[in-house]
Amino acid sequence: AQSVTQPDIHITVSEGASLELRCNYSYGATPYLFWYVQSPGQGLQLLLKYFSGDTLVQGIKGFEAEFKRSQSSFNLRKPSVHWSDAAEYFCAVGPNAGKSTFGDGTTLTVKP
Amino acid sequence: KAGVTQTPRYLIKTRGQQVTLSCSPISGHRSVSWYQQTPGQGLQFLFEYFSETQRNKGNFPGRFSGRQFSNSRSEMNVSTLELGDSALYLCASSTGDHTGELFFGEGSRLTVL
């Protein structure tokens, strides 16, 4: 069975600092991996996705993620965080986008 | 183009009642997926419909059901509501191919009293 672990429930960073959100997955075959962001009262928005090819993928809003098969990880990074990045972030894995298994999410707080 | 529209946005029901939630996908999208989001269980996959057929199903009891119409609009129904069904129900649409991005609606927040 597929699963996703986001070890950090809550992360606080200062505005302008770098950010790394961790994601570990368990999946028997080559996974499709996604990062989504959810602002309060909103649905989820796709930040980036990995299906194959280059293991470093670029997304929207200046985010990037690196797929590391040997570590079963797909960590999300951003070099400089903005106050508007405060939200909840979800990592997901699936055989296809229609059926994805989500992690429990990481809530990001940005300090001024 | 218009995004994913879910109605109603908020609703309150009592135990034992049933509820129907509606989702209108992005024009041209043939796949609609439903997720339940709760603080305790997180995001859980309910089911996916593609071209009016249920293509994938999660591990929810039979009280949870859905359907998709020829115009790709989808409804989900929960019968005999329980307190634990209180949640944000999210609908997501996609083209339906295996690499398709999910576009989420803002959700329907159900409170069961």
C-alpha cells in the first residue's frame, strides 16, 4: 500500500529565510509525486509534480522539489520565504493524479 | 476559464439525515475525484469518476456514494449521517489521463449535529 509521511507538523521560518519541507513516501512502483498548498478556507493548489526525468523539478511561486529514489523522499524547497507563503503544504503520491494518497500536511508559519 | 465549483459551500445536518454535494469540473475535464478532509484523518480519497464510470474507490463505507453525469458534473451522497462525517469535502477535476494535474474546488463544509 502506498503512504506518505510528512515528519514536520508545523514549521516556523523568518521571512527571507530558506525553507525545506520533508516528504517520504512508500510506493511499490515508480511513483507520481505532487506538492500542493492550501490556504485557509481554500482548496488545494498544485505547486509541482514529478513523473519522470530530471529529479529536480521547478514549480510555481519559486518552489522546487528534488526526487531521491534511494531515500524515498521528495522534499520541497524555497530559497527565500515570503509572508504570503504561510499555508498548509501537502505531499501526495499516486499511481495517477485522480487517486492520490496525501500526507498529513505541514503548516508553515512565516515570522516577519 | 472557470474553476471547479462546489455547492453548497456550507451545510449543517443532523445525524441520520442524508446529504448531496455537487461539483462542476473545469470545462473539458472528464475526471472528478472526491476527498474528505478532517483534522484527525487528513485528506482521504473517496472515489474518482471518469466519463460517468467510477474508476477508483477509496476505503469508505457504502453510505458514501457518487455519480457523474454526461456533462462531467458529479454529485456525492452520504446517507445516514454520523457525527464523524463532519468534514470538508473537496472535489478535484482533471483531464483524466495519468499525468493530469488535479484542480481543486474550495470544498463543501459539512457539519453533522
